[in-house]
Amino acid sequence: MKKLIIAIVVLAGVGAGVYFGFFNKTVEKVSFKTAKVEKRDVIKTIDATGTVEPEDLVDVAARVSGEIIAFGKDKSGKEVDYGSEIREGDIIALIDDQIQQSNYLSANARLEAAKASQAQAKANLIVCETALRQAERDWNRAKRLGASEALSQASYDAYLAAWEKATAEIDVAKARILQSNAEVVQAEASLKEAKRNLDYCVIKAPVNGVVIDRKVNVGQTVVSNMSASSLFSIAKDLRKMQVWASVNEADIGGIRKGQNVVFSVDAFPNEKFVGTVEKIRLNATMSQNVVTYVVEVITDNSSLRLLPYLSANLSFEVDRRNKALAVPNGALRFRPAEDLISGEFEREPKTRYIWVKDGEKVRPIKVNASISDGAFTAIESPEISDGMEIVIGVETLSTNVGKTTNPFMPKMPQRKKGNAPAKK
């Protein structure tokens, strides 16, 4: 009995194998993915990020220490603040000048004292010259008489000593005049310095422009030291802006002055701005072993849409092909299986190919590939033309021959077709 059951099971397995082998075959069908050759502008770019900066930014600083007591007025008559438009020479801030005023008065008093000393020294020279003339007359009479009964030796020596003293006092008086002259010059310099410091208490705009940043408030004390305290940042002309881009050292060789640049900012994601490379700064920076260079890009901002310090994404135009025949990059990467190639084919080294359909298979066409924009590559070949269909990939579809089912698989119960009974 057991042998009979085993034989039945074996026969059933063989029958099922024959059934599926002959009546339920799977056939694979190859389908090619295609694209078309296009005429388009292909632009090779270097991408970088940067920051929008005013082209000419002036920091206005305090040259003296003191308390901010007031701000000036802008062109519209309002207090100077962020975004205020100002003109050159406008008062934009006032510093308490009491200390500087006192220093100015003291310096002026020292100058007057020096001038008085100078006048006294000149008058003293006149006195010394008068005394010298008197001493010269007395000495001349003594020389004529000589030491005799009419003139004692002591008197003779006294006249000589008086003349010598008067002569020496002339030199002393002249030296005192030179000293007083120097004191006057020194006092005048101190007065000019005190006057300049007094004038520095009035902060004036050095240029026409717009206040980008106001760093102080009324009542705040500014301290002048080795580096002057910055009070305002003024942009001379916001219609001209710069973008400072950080370019990796691996890409800096492709950057040159005058190069076209296209960039966007997050504030206007659907708008493209254009500029040109103005300068490559040589003071590179290193961060985490990555060397970057700052590249200055100038751009026109007549619309005033670009604001200072916006983040920018830049594309530097390295090379371009206008109206070039181009194919998707995937067309150049496609490598068909040998059984899909029509005729004999042996790949040549350093040669690029694109593939076109040849019946149920594909055939190669040699091309010269040039620049790529990351999605398309410009190519040249006498065998290609605009609109030509090329192969970029393969899809394999599996199908079953015949509408057979497995007789050993359980069947799900089927609902009978028909109208459902009406609810009572």
C-alpha cells in the first residue's frame, strides 16, 4: 500500500513539472529606453556659495571718548537710524564735549602765556643790547686811559669785566628768544590738537550713502583707544553690490577676472542674477584641512532687490557651447550587453559612443564629447543630427505564455454575480 502511495505522489510531481514546463513558460522581452539629441546651450560651471556685500562700505568711528548725547538728522529730517539716507558733511551724532572744551581753553591759555614769554624775551634782548653799548663806551675810555694814576687797575679790570658780561648776556637773551619761539610753536600745536578733538565731538558723514548699521545709542559711552570705536557703517551706493564667494582650491584654477557668473539668493529663489569676477583674493583660509579662496563678484543692483549680507549660490561659467548638439549624460554611460549589439563590435580605448536602435538590437556611433553641465554633454559627429533618437538604457519585461493556472493551488471562493436581494 505504501509503495502505491509513493508512486502516485511521484507521478503527480512529474506531471506538474511537465505541465508548468510546457504550458506555463516565462518569456523575457527587452525594451530600450530612448532620448533625443537636442540643440541647446551647454555651460560648464563651478559652483560655490557666498555672501552679498556692499561694494564700498565705510566705518565711521569715534576719535575721542565721551557720551553720545544726540543723533543727527537724515535727508528726510528723521533721526539717523538703520537705513537712513545721509549726505556728506551731515551731522550724524554728537559726543559730550565738556572735557574737550576745557582742554581747548587750557591749550589756548598756554599759548597766550608762551606768547607773553616770547615778548618778554625780545624785550630782554633790547635791554641787554643797551647795557652792552654802555659797557663798550666805558671799556673804550678805560682802554685809552689804561692803568695809571687817573684810572686804577681795579677800575680798569671792572670795566673789562662789565663789557664781557654784557656781551655774554646778548647771547643768553637771543637763546631765550629761541626758547620762547619754540614754546609758542608747541603751544600752537597743542591748541590745534585740542581744537581738533573738540571738533571730533561732532560726528559728520564722510560720504553720501545709506546707514547699514548703527552700533550705539544715546547715553552710551564710547572709548577711544588704539583702535577707534566704530559707530556707524555706511554703504556709499547700494546700486552696486559685491558677492564674496568661497571657492575651493581644487576649483580656483578655473576662475579668472571678467568671468561671467550667475547666482541666486534664497530671498528670490526663482530669480537669477548676473555678475562678473572682479578679484581673486590671495589670502587663502584653511578650515578642517580645506583651503578656500575669496572671489569678489560685482553685480548691478539698480533694482535695489539685493540686500546686504544675503546668502548666495553662485555658478561660475568656465566654458560654454551655444546651440550645440547635446545628449543626456546617461547616453554616454550606457553599455549594452554583447547579445544586444548588432554585428561585430570591439570597443576602442579612449573612444566615446552613443547607441541607436537597429531593429531589435543597437549599433554604436563614435562621437567626440566636449563639455558637460552635469545633465547634458555636448557632442560632435557627422552621423548625428538634431532630434535623432538614441538609447540611454534597457528595460527587461517578463511575460507568461498561455492562460494556465496551477491545479494544485487552492481556489478562493467566488461571489456569484447577480443583483443583491432587496432589503425588507
